[in-house]
Amino acid sequence: MARILIITGRLAEPIIRKVLTETKTEHDVEVLVTPFQVAALLTTEYVAQYLKQHVIKDYDYILLPGLTRGSGRVVEEVIGVKTVKGTVNAYDLVDVLRLNDLSILSPDIPADEVLGNIIIERDKNILKYIEDSLTDENSINIGKLRVPLTPPPIRVATEISETHLLDDEKLIKEALRYVENGTDIIVLGFEALQSHPDKVYKAVRTLKKEFSTPVAVDSFIPSEINSAIEAGADMVINIDLTNIDKVEIVEKEVAVVT
């Protein structure tokens, strides 16, 4: 456990006190409010002189607002207490207060940047745990992709519109752009009132050959839906009571969105 003194301005004070109330921290934390309204306007020189005028107890750390101008070393030299920068936004202090060891924080760089990789790694581990917990009972398969019945995680489906106007090269290029930007499902959209079953078949086959990402077709035209299923689409969108009787029954696992 560490004894921490948080320095802030008047506007951020209620936020910080709310964070302290809601965060389970092992540390002994106190808050000192400066006369400044906006904490980001503070300088380390000002903080050093302000603290010098007050009776500072035996703290292990002084935690400055993340946007304080200057180095925390200025405060440390005057007060004699290790001084580091907290987060840019007061709400994010929860990540700092949950740390066992605040010595990893910097006197010069906001805690957001220091903790960035730690937070990312933590979130990855949480996501992996959730992904590993998906089963046939709490998720469905779209291709090889598990989609939870109750998120998280949320799956992102991105539509390529007017697919019938694209040649193979442009289609692959567009799909690759979406995949590289994190889409989980590629959706192919076609002309609303004109049927293009051959182009649907060709587009689905092209993407299934090039990508492992699930491919869906968004169409209410039965001939296009049938072509999509025949070509190996992992999901079809827009099957409803007006067209379901005209969709061929196949022995394939295909997700359906009404």
C-alpha cells in the first residue's frame, strides 16, 4: 500500500472523488485541490510552490494531472516526495489506482501513455478469456467465426455495396481493405430490383478463395440467395416470409438474418 496525494483543480475534484468512491484501491489516497479551475493549466513550478506553503504529510507519491506543464522532478526536488503524472482525463485514474506499484509511472509522460501497453495487454487477455468461453450453447457459427448470442465481443460486419459493378481485382482490393481494418464479416450488397445470380455466385467464390473471413450476401431476391448459398456463403441477409418459400433447402450450415 502506498500513501498518495492527488493534485487537481476545482472542476475535476468531484470526478476524482467519485472515482475514489467507486474504485477498490489498496492505497491510502488524499486529494488536494488547487485554486485553479482547470487542472490542465497547472505547472510543476506552481505546484511545487503551492505545496511548499502547505503542511505535506509523509506521502509516497504525489500524483499530478496528466497535462500538467513541466516535469514532476521539479516538485520532487522542492518537496522531497516522488512525483509522477496521472491520466489526462480524471475518469481514467481508476487504472492508476488499481496499480500495485506506481513506480512505473513517469514524472514527464501522462499515465495514459505509460499504461497504454499494459491496458492493451489486459484487454487482450480479457477478450481471449471471453472468446475461449464461447460454446455451442452461447454462440453460433458463421463460417469459422463464433458469434456470441449475447455480446461481448461484438462482431463487425462491413458491406461492399454494388458488388455487381466490381471486377475481381477491385472486389478483392475492397475486401482486403476492410479485413485489414478489422472487419469480422464481409457483406456483399447488390442491386435492389435487378437479379444478378451469376455475379453473386462469382463474387462469393472469389472471396471464399482469397479470404478466410466469413462472407455474407445481402439480398431479398430468391435467385441471388440461392446462388449465394450454392457458392458457399456463410450468411444470407433478408430472408423473410415474402421469399422464404422460394429459397432452396440445402444441407449446409448457413446463418440467416431476417
